[in-house]
Amino acid sequence: MKMQNKSGTEVLAQNAPFTEETATVDSKHVAPSQSLSARNRRRFLKGGMFAVGASVFGAGVSPSRLLASQDNDSAPVTKGDIAILRFLQALETIEADLWQQYSELGGTQDNEVSGVGGGNVPYTQALQLLDGDMPQYIHDNTDDEISHARFLSNYLQSIGAEPVDLTPFAQLPSSKADGARQVGRLTNLTQLTIDTSFWSRYRSITNPDFDPNAVFAQAVPSLNVGMHTAIPRSNDDTAGSVINPDPTQSTFPDLLKAIAFTAGFHFAFIEQGGTSLYPALAQHVTNLEVLRILLSIGPSETMHFQTWQDKAGNATPLTVFDKKNNSSVTFTALQDAQGETNPESLNGDTLQANLIMPEPTHFLNPKFGPVAIIRPTSTKLGGAQAAVNSFVTDGLFLGQKPLNNPELVRVLLQLAEEADEARRGL
């Protein structure tokens, strides 16, 4: 049965009977190849289902346990809470997939996350041009994202909700360079268009939530145009490297340097998304334990982001044309870029490399004065649908079939819409 809490929000009753009637949805309206209207999706949620095709979404809520264990002062887990958890589990699965690729090629090699392929030595050493500890940081970021996806999956199962299964979409090819496992991937790291405006957003007093029309300068404008690879696609991309046991004595072709520098900015781009996503969705959570999960995982994404933007700023001046992607990229010495202005920049044009602490910005009301915060944290700019759209624009799913309407993107956007529609009920 359903219960109404004080605000009228529907929740799942702990001892509710599980019947075929409550668990079945007309398959004519939910076939995986079809899109659902917002109205039909809301009807889905009200009907107690969280599935669009059993192979992708599973059976939704199982009869074993419809609620998480709760303290006396905790509201029960709502359908909105589960929608948020399922979206986050799916997105963390995407992140684990892309980080696994980075770790196989450029991370510290062990059996924990990177496999036993031995890595790609030229790429790994080229990454160390940004920082000598890059392999360990890549390894540990990968380990973290895998743990996030695994934890959320296990938690969903513990409350009787089916985790999202994205394995049917792991169909993209791996890199052919040394070190990469030849398995299907969810993400494509070889045709990226990277929005580097996060760089000036955090160095500016301007808050996109407060001023939605603000324009933030790109740290590397050419990365936001055309397509760029962040991993070696084959050994052709590492050819010409002269490797020395001491990485500081090795030399690399400019193309490989550009690939490594592109990866550095892509690392930061990915993690700044999670930095905004968790606080944006936390505002819609009802159950305190679910809220605790979001408040506990979210800050680890912020720790990743600050690390990566610090390392990306060490890229050296370079211009390279990539014949395969038919694109050019230019990196500049951000250490020499415009520093803090007095007063601080109102235009999002502060680019100095070592300004990795968030500049105080306007929040809620200008009369409160500037404050250092995560930005954005609105659902519109930093929520689930915004996160998926940013990944699509980034090129992460290029190559997914069908070409003009990737099924994986449709699934993620539906999960995202359900997560964004969740409302806090007390």
C-alpha cells in the first residue's frame, strides 16, 4: 500500500504487498526502443515501477524490502529518493568506465583497478609532465568511482530496488594502444569536446546560479572546439617517444603531450560535474540515510576536482594538429595568465593556474555578501539532466548505436528526468 506523509508525498509502505498488479506495466508503452513522455514517466513512478525494459532497469522494487531501515526521526525512503539513487548509480557506472580506461593506460598498475596489462609507458610518462604523482592519482580516482557505483548498487538492492544495468551498452571499442584491455566500453575518450569554462567559473566572483547569463572564459578554448583524444588510440600516437627510467629524462612527440594535457583537463571537467551534482540532488532527498549517502559521496568528487584542476594548470605551451580527428589544440602557460583582479573578476576571465580555491561569489542574495561555495547547485544547471547533457556534449557517447538516437543516452536522460523530478517530503 501507499502512505501519505505530512506533506502528502507518496512513500512506499514497509509491509506493502507486492502483487503482479502493482509490479506490471503495459509493455506496449515502455519498450526500450520507445521514448516516454513526461506524463507517462510520472505515471510510471506513481505505479511503483522503476523499469524501462528488464534488461536495463530490472524489476524496480522487489517484494523483499521496500524501505531502508530508518531511525524514529527519519522519513521513509520515497520513490524520489530511489530515482535519485538509481541515477547516481548509473552515472557512477559511466564514470567508472571512463576512469578504468585512463587507469589501464596511465595509472599505477596493480590488480586492484588497472588489470595486469602493464599500462602504456609513454602515455604514463607524458602524464607525469603535469605531475609526477599522476599515475597514483589516476589509479585512486578510478578506485573511488568504482566504489561509488558498487556501493550505490548494493544499497539499492538492500532496500529492495533494482540497480540499473548498463552492460548491454558496453559496445564501444577499446584503445588499441599497449596496456588497454580489449573489452567493450560505455564511453569514448577519443573524440572529446571539452568545456573548460569550469576553470574561470571557480576563479570568478560570478555565480552561474545567481547570474545565468554569465559567460565564463575557457581555459583552453580550442579544447571546446572540434574533437580531441585524451588517450592514445593506438601505438601510432606514442611513436617517437624516447623512454628513460627517469620520466624527467624522457622525450615525447608533441601529439602525445597534447593527448596527456587533454586528459588532464578532462579529468577536472568530469569531476567538477559530480561536485555540483550531489549537492543539487541532495536538496530533493527525503530520507535521512539517503541524504547522508549523498552528503558523504559528494565531497569526494570535490576532492578529485581540486586535485585535477591543480595538475591541469601545469600544461606547457603547445600547438598540435591531430590528423585523425582533423582538429587543432593550443595550450598556453596558465601560470602566466591573468591573476586575481581587484576587485575580483566579475566577468569570469580569471585564468591564473594556481588559484584552485573557490573565489567567494554571490549566493542567494547579494546583500549577504560573497561566500566561497560550490557552483552551480541548482537542479537546472547542476542537476541530473544537466549532467547527462554535459556528458553528451563532451562526446563521451559518440559511437553508441543507433547513431542519431543512442539508446544509452535515452536511458540516462529518463533516469535523469526522474531524479530531477524528485521532491523532498517531510
